[in-house]
Amino acid sequence: FPVTISINERERNNLQRYDHWAAQGLIEVIDGEVIDFRVVKKRIFELAEKWSVRSVIIDRWQAAQLSQEIAEAGLEVVGHGMSFYHMAPTTKLWEELVATKRLRHPDNEVFNWCMANAVVEIDASGNRRCSKAKSTERIDLVIAAMISVSRLNLCEASGASDYSGLVIL
């Protein structure tokens, strides 16, 4: 995931070895104080070509320009909200998959770190979601994985695709 402040500053703040992760190819460092979405878009298209990606799931918040550019290039863009309304079913599915050991992933240091940072928030109605506000550090990979798994489940349930033989890594 993109890191937008200096690697040295992040390493001092939370004792993680971002330079090590970058050297291993586990994260991509983008120069500057903000995320350069041109770099993100370029990487999306590289991955789409390599893996025959047909759709991209995007957090709707402040992503209108990027969504439009991706759609104009021929990929389906699926917006996903981060509110309890959108994330509660996603979180429930994720928790079920973890509890039943149907979810596996490679032993990736960055994903493991994000999982360790993930904190579940519960609203007054008992809905659950992972919360950046409650987490001590980054949880982006967890959220991305949760949303991706939810989308696969939705496509399979609707008959749009058959992912029954898929092992989620």
C-alpha cells in the first residue's frame, strides 16, 4: 500500500521496517506528502493486464476522478462504502471465513501487521466493522481483502461467477 510520509518518520513512530518491506517488494513507496493517484492508476492497469482484472473495487470517498479514469479505460469500477451499513455484512462474512478456517493467506509481513492493527468497532445496533479511528496504525490491506472477499461472495451468490474452487490467499 502507498506510504505517504517519510519511511524514516514512520519507522521512528511505530518501529516498523518500511525500508525492508519496500526492498522486498511488499510495499511501493510514492514520493511526496500525498498519494499520487497517477502512480496508483498506472499500477492498477499493470496489475489488470497481468491478472486479467475486469473490475476494480474502490472506496467511494474522494475517488470520483480515479473511478472515472479507470472506467474510461475499460475496467468496471465498483464503489464500496466504509460506513457500518456497507461494512457490517463484509465484516460478518470475513469473521465467518476466519472462524471456519476457510480463509488463508500467505505469511506476508505487511498483511500480518495490518491484521494486528485491526480493531473492530460496534455501533448501537450491534453492527461491526474494522475502524481506522480505533486502530493504532494502518489496516488498509485488511479492509481491501475484506471488500474483495465480499465482492467474490456476491458474484458467486448471484451466479455471475463461480468461485467455488477458489482458495483465497
